[in-house]
Amino acid sequence: MKNVNKYDRGYFMPPETSLNWTRKEYITEAPIWCSVDLRDGNQALIVPMNLEEKLEYFKLLVDIGFKEIEVGFPAASETEFAFLRTLIEQDLIPDDVTIQVLTQSREHIIRKTFESLKGAKKAVVHLYNSTSVAQREQVFRKSKEEIIDIAVSGAKLLKECAQETEGNFQFQYSPESFTGTEIEFALDICNSVLDVWQPTAENTVIINLPATVSMSMPHVYASQIEYMSEHLNFREHVILSVHPHNDRGTGVADAELGMLAGAQRVEGTLFGNGERTGNVDIVTLALNMYSHGVDPKLNFENIPAIASVYERLTKMRVGERHPYGGELVFTAFSGSHQDAIAKGMKWREEKNPQHWSVPYLLIDPMDIGREYEGDIIRINSQSGKGGIGYVLQLKYGLDLPAKMRENFGYFVKNVSDQQQKELMPEEIYAIFLKEYVNIQTPVEFVKYRMTDNEDFQTIVTIRTGNEVKEIAGNGNGRLDAISNALQTELGLDYSDLVYTEHALEIGSKSQAVSYIGITASNGSVYWGCGIDVDIMTSSVKALFSAVNQFSRNTNN
């Protein structure tokens, strides 16, 4: 990178060490969540949402459980103004939900904002002005004193307009571009605003410290938040909020460490939508807490449905690897991962432990509306016997013996490799049925009868091509007798007959399934499966399937 000298660190460390947050292990309670999807998120869309789409999105946020929702910048456009008026006039705001509106510290915008709020029972009025060195020098070309005056004059006007407007209004102030602002100056301007508002226990205010542009590693942001938290005036009556963006890919970490450092409130969006690289993703934040056994106070029990509405209304995509919400985030293609997951799930069934602990799965996918079938283990050429066997067992109730899973696993992997594609569960099942179940060529089983039950002598009726014939055999059991008859008739030599069976619990409960493996003299093992309403008949069909596998190979 030849232009590295063009860049320097643009953030400012606190004037004193602020590292108390490092002593905390994890977030112990949910913050106040404020969705800014309808403002930050909406303004970042290629095609912003229309009125009907915004109303549907607002309902989605309410259903998820947000109690604070920033609905827009009503003085910015007639569309924003009309949306807010629709929410108020149609009484669409639940009593336990507080809307938030954004305003610059400019008189006509503040007055227009309060005009838009007429009839609202309560609202947060969010005042902001830019404070960073870059904004002061390049955009506003104003001194620190002039920037403070902008904030203070806006704070005074908010107080005046709130007294003139019916409703319960809470004030919020953001030093926009906080991360590029000298910390002492950020503290001065916030305290100047607080001195105007004089918060109390009954009238708390919000100080929001946005990483408008993420400029540092997360621990720096946490130290900045902690310093501000410890030095704000009226701290016991101030709700400290963070609003991280994701320019450096650290939005979630910034928010989490910010909460450890004293932030009580988080502003963000679903799936991190927002300008540039986006806002902090509240879905990820909330479910990260959930994975630590902390109730996030938001309902993400059906992530696929939420993602579907989000994608339809925003025209954005939730990436396949997006934490929690992505299509593939719980999916294992790797054979070793699949095997570990399958064994972990079986261990849970056996032990029924209180806490979730399955290899490679941070949380139970079913808790957020995902399915074990198709979501967790998917099959391609990288997959292993454990995963392939798990798919058959989960969806079709087929519990293959370990060695048979291995045999079938190699077969399926070869098919996937040759076709260069992922195989769906129904395709895997179809392969299993075709290659292993009730195989009737070259020798078809028709029926059998025992001629001497004590000595296990049997007559087996078989069909080869158009010829039907009877063959005889005896052994130490019915299945052994039939096996001996087949070996004699077909001239096959095999041993070590391996047999297992179980009821077929998925689908028709009246069926039984049997698995048989036979070992040829050269050490090759051939497997067959039989499915029938009668357990003995299923065993015989499994034997014929294995023998036909052997016979085909011998003839080839």
C-alpha cells in the first residue's frame, strides 16, 4: 500500500486513563434499544421506503419489541412529515412505545419539528450538531465557542417549544462526529447542553455519543465512553447512549464495549442497515446477549420471517454469512463439523442438559426460527458420513449403522463432486433408495417358507429375469438359512453378516427397516437395506439388497 503515509489516527484519547470497563466480563442486562431503521436506515436505501412501507416497517419494529423508535427527520421533507402525522393521527403508536424525531440545531427546523409532533402523547426530540475537528474546520468554519453556541441555543429553543406544545417530551443531544472530536471539547459541549436542560429524576435526558464515523479500535471508543460517563453533569439523571457505525467493521464490538463502559442505551438498525458500511446491527447485539443467557428484551424468535420483511421493504439483502440472520450461518458442509454436530445433538437427546452446548453451534437455531433440517447440515463434496447420516435420520428416520454411513457417505460425496453441486435431503434420500433399499436385480426376492423350524431349513422363491425358481438352504436361524441358500445358488462367498433393525418412526409407523452388511473374501463390504411392514421380510429384503450389490460388483 503505497499511500499509507497519507493517513493518521484521527481520534482523541481521554486525558486520563479510563479502563474500569475492562474488569467486566460480559453485559449483564439489556440496554434501552432505539431503532433508527426508519431514519438512518431509510435514508441509506437506494430507493427509500414509501409511506405504506414505512408503516409496515414500524409495525415490524413494534412487534419485535422496540420501545423507542426514531421515525425520521420530520422537518427534512414532506414525506417524513406526513409519515409522522399518519402515525399520530391514526393512533398507530402503542402507549408503551416512544417515537423519536431528529432535528438540527436550527430555529426553523426545531419549530417545524414540534409542529409535526402536535397530538403526540410523548416523544424524544433528538437535537444534534457536528463537533469534530474536520466538521468545524472544513464544513462550518467555526470556532469551538461558536459550535457550543449552536448547541446551547438549540437546547434553549427545545425547552421553549416543549413548554408551548402539549405532550410529554424527552430531550436528547448528540455531538455528531463525536469520535473525531477532542474528548474535553465533547464533554464541554454536552455539559453546556445539560446545564440548559437541568435534568431531574422525573425528567431525564439522553446524551448520545455517536461513532458517526468509526475511527478507532473498540477499546478506544470504550475508554472515551467511560470518560464521558464519569464526567457528565447530572450523571444520575442522564441516560448515556451510543450510536456506532461500522466503517471499520467493529460496530458490534464498539457497542458491546461501550455498554461495559457505561452506556445504558443503544441506537442501531436491523441487520446493520445504514449509510456506508451501516449502523450497528441490533440483531447481532441482542442475540450475542442471548447466547450468554441474558434476556435481550427483543423478540427474534422468527429471524427468517423478520429477514423476509426486511428484505422486501428495504430491497436490501441479508448476507448468507450475516451473524444469526444469514442463510448459511448455522450450516456445516465440512465432514468433521457435521460429525461433531450430529454427535452433540445425540448427546443432548441422551443427557437432556440444562444449558446449550453443541459443537459449532453458538445457540440453538430453533430458538430463532431456524430448522435443523436443511439449515444446519447441508451436503456437498466436502461433507462426511456423520452429516449425511444425520440428514437421513432427521428427515426420514433412517438410523444407518456406522459402517454403512461411511459407505453411503463416500457414495454421496462422489455424486456431489461429479455434479458439482449441493445435494438436497430429498436427493440424498432418493440416492439411498435407489442404491441400497429393496434392490431387486439381478435377483428378486419373492417369498420364503420354513420347511423345518427346528433345523431352520427354508425354501426361498426368487426371480431372475423372467425365470422364477425355488432354492433351498439351512442355517442357525431363518436369515442365516436364506443367506446360505443365496450363496449356494449365486456362487458367492461372503461372511461376517452384520445386521441391525429399527422401527421407521418418520412416515408410516407401521414399517420396519433393516440393514445388512456382508464381507466378501477380498475384504470388500456390501450393504443393503430392506423396508417392509413385516420385520422379518424387511430383513430378507435387506439381505437381498446387499447380495445384489455384491453380485453386481462380481459380475462387473
